[in-house]
Amino acid sequence: MHASDSIVIIPTYNEKENIEKIIRAISSLDKCFHILVIDDGSPDGTASIVKTLSTQPEFSDRLFLIVRSSKLGLGTAYITGFKWALEHDYEYIFEMDADFSHDPNDLPRLYSACADEGYDVAIGSRYVSGVNVVNWPIGRVLMSYFASKYVRVVTGFQVHDTTAGFVCYRRRVLETIELDKIRFKGYGFQIEMKYTAFKIGFKIKEVPVVFVNRREGTSKMSGDIFGEAFFGVMRLRWDGWTRRYPQIEK
């Protein structure tokens, strides 16, 4: 039996080239991580690959799958995964991409920041120690980097990589954040989750990682996603002035 206090949530849409490889890479780590794939009705058979793997003895009690009917947004996929993880009593809940842009070998480092060092949120940060991005077009690097700069200027939230999608949350963070009130669905979701955790008073650490652009499959990035994040930051700043955030349970 593969017992674990941790689960890695991986949203997927058309990731057949990567999904089995990433599952096997995570499962090969010395630290046992369970895996929950949230598939948004991929027509390429991503969910079928996960379902088949989950019937194999090595994955039968550590790999789980939720299939949704269509593309409903990154944020709603993670909210679905968060609620499932809380219902199943995991203490450490991770966000991670399927395409190896996030290195599975960094999972134990994020885990250690929360489990050993006492942080509530650990962010796999591309920008806390410079710009650690490999094989991205320079325009996309600049857009991502200055998006995080923009968030820091507008909100006063001093995290270098606010749009990062490689994150570990302690369960008490997700229990305290009012998940149904999270509004943004794209990369604005990543900013909103981190900013909300900060406003509530949770301890956040940025763990430096190297982000590597996908080698297989197709990027899901779009201008609309960045547009939501850009304009959503102004709304978050307004919330920071006017909203009453939940209190941390002592």
C-alpha cells in the first residue's frame, strides 16, 4: 500500500504525449506522492491513459482521475481538485503541470518548505533568484516576468512569481480560503490564490526552480488568459482595501 500525506493535482487537456511520463516520474521519487489528474474531456485520449494506468498494481492506490465534460478553465479544475483532496484528508496539496515544465524532482523541495520549515504555501518560483526559464520565446519571458512585477507594484504583494503554477498548500490554507469565492479561471487564478493566502496571513516561501518549456504537446497559453490576469489585479487591489478576509484558526 502506498500511503501518503501529499497529493499532486495535474489538470490536463490533450496531454497524451506527457501524461504517462509525468505520472511515472512522480511515482519514482523516494517520497511517495499521490496523483490526481483532472481531465477536461481531452479528445486525444489522455483520460483513457490515466484510467488504464490506475488499474495497474503499482498505481492502483496512488493515482486518481476526475473527468469533466469540457474545458472549464484552469481555476475551476484546481478548485475541483482542492475540494477532492480536502475530502480525502491530504495534508499537503500540490499544483503541477503535466508537460515537464515543472521538474518532478522539485516536489520534495516544496514539500520540505511546508512540512519541515513550517511555511503554509511553497511556490516553485522562476524569478526569486533571477530569471530561471529555459526555451521560452523572449517575448513570453518578458510578459510573464513583468506581469509579476506589475502585481507587486499594484498590490504591494512581495512575491516574485505570482503566476507560478507549481505550488504546495498546507490543507489549512485551502480550508480557510473561501474556494467558491475565487473568481478567476486562467492565470489570474494563480495570482488570486496566492494574494488571498497572503491577505489572510499565511506564511509563504518562494523556492527557486528552473522552468523548462514543454517539449511535447501544445501550449494552452492565450492572450485572454493574460488579459484576465492583468485587469484582475486591479480588482484584487480593491478587494485588499475593502474585503474582510477569513481569519486563521489558531
